[in-house]
Amino acid sequence: MKVLDLFSGAGGFSSGFAGSSDTHLAVDIDSVTLETYSLNYPEAKTMQRNIGSLHSIELERELGGHPNIIIASPPCEEFSQANPDSAISAAERIYGTGTARLVLDTIRIIGDLTPEVFVIENVAALIKAGGKEIVRRELERVGIDNVWFNLVRAHQHGNPSKRLRLFISNVKLNLPRGTPPRVMDAIGNLPPLDQDALFSSDREVPNHERLSVTEDKLKQIRRTRWRQGAKRFRASKKRSLPNWVRLSPDQIATSIIGLSRYIHPFEHRLLTVREHARLMSYPDSFVFNGPTDSQYNQVGESVPPLLSHLIAEEVLKYLE
């Protein structure tokens, strides 16, 4: 079994597939995230390349043949609702000069390498404003007529945080439902980092370090109530979104986004990278490498491992 992971990031999407492959190749442009990938998947091969200029022959050579499975998460920033330019048509973005064009490179590589199964992950907004028709047409150009646009709400399948994602595949994904844990069920047994930390155990958890903030920002944090944001960021000229939201302890967490930060339900501090990871279903054994901001992005820009395992089960069932 050969698995190719394009735009692999830290490896959330690979989580369900790594154990079933004899050859596993991860490709990403970011060297720091690939260090995290290699740390957690030491048997996998990695390739630091710009996929927009990567030839499929190089991938085939590295894999030792055609992949059985291709999973891919091309950048989605241009389709995010938090992007000020999100009103631009899908055609202008996909056929433009920005990173959205990498969707076409993903399809090109899938067409060249003809895997038995492919799954492309992206934001749900990709299929709006003509995007669905473009993706379907471009897949038809490379000989793929059987396409499913699977909309998946992560929390409906047991993920501790909300996350609506699109999975484009040649296999229909019938994922089982699951009950998600509430915020404190997911992070409540981590060592405290406020004044109670003096009386806690010496148990160390990777990536669970308090993030320093200025005194002014700390005052804002103290004043912020559950489900309120201590800050806001501008998504467009007419629209702003809350940031530094204090999570409610007995509810499912909001979407964990790479550039956003969240306030602990009870402690007056921002959540740690490990707490972000717990809310994205990462096990504590998965260690994130690199600068702290990069670690937050690695978590927030990934496919939750729980979803990866459910998708992998569907794919492997199909291949059997």
C-alpha cells in the first residue's frame, strides 16, 4: 500500500492512513511542519517542495510506483469567510495567481498518478460561487467522472470542536456519528497553569506551556466572559469577527483556527498548544515542533485525527 499526502502539514490527515501503508510520502513547502511530521511518523518519507512546480514523475520515483491513495489539503485561505476577499468568485481565485490555484495542481497530480482513491480536504466555501462546477470539470479533464462532495461537520462525529469541512473524493464517505466531549471533558485533566499549578503534580505534557501576554491584554482576559471575545479582527470592511474567545466549559468548542487564540474557561490565560490539540482530537503523544505560533497553526490548519481515522476506515473498506 502506497499513500501520498500532499500539503501534509504536521500530519493530522495522515493519522488514519500511516499505519496501513508500506510506503508513505508527505509533501509540504514548510520545513518546520515537516519536522513535526517526521517526529511523529518516523517511518514516513518527506519532501519539502512547492507542489505548484512539482512534477508527478518525481513523486512516482520517490514512492517506487503509483500511490494507492492520495490525500491532499491544498491551502484554503482565499476561500475562508475570514478572508476580506472571500466575495471574489471561485473562478477568479482558482484560475488566478494566488494559493487557491493549488487546487488545480492537486487535480493534475491525481490525474497523472491515477490512485485508486483520492480525498481532497478544503473549506466548504470552495463549492460556492461556481467552485463545485470548476472542480468537477477539472476532474473530468483528467478522466475522473465519479466525484463525491462530502460535507462533514467534525463535532457530529465526536470531535471536541466544531469544524465544517469539505472532502472531495471518488468514494462516498459515510462516517459514523459520535458524541463529542465538552470543553472541560477534553482539557480538564491537563495540569493547571495558574496559581493552582503550585499544588499540581509534576506531570509534564508536551506543548503545554503558558503563553505570555502583556499586562493590558491580561486585564482584557480577566474581563472576558464565556463565549465573548477579548479582541476582534476585521474580516471585511463591514464585518469583524471575535478573537480570544473564552470557551464555555460545558459546551463544544468553537472551530479551532490556526491564527485564532482562545481563553481558558476558568483560568485567566490563553489556551496552550496542547489544549488546542486536545480540542482537535490529537493524542498527547503527538508532539508539535517549531516556534509557538507555528505550532498553533499546525494544529488549527489540520484535519482532526479523529476524522482521518474515520475516513481511512471508509477508504480501506472500499479498497478491500
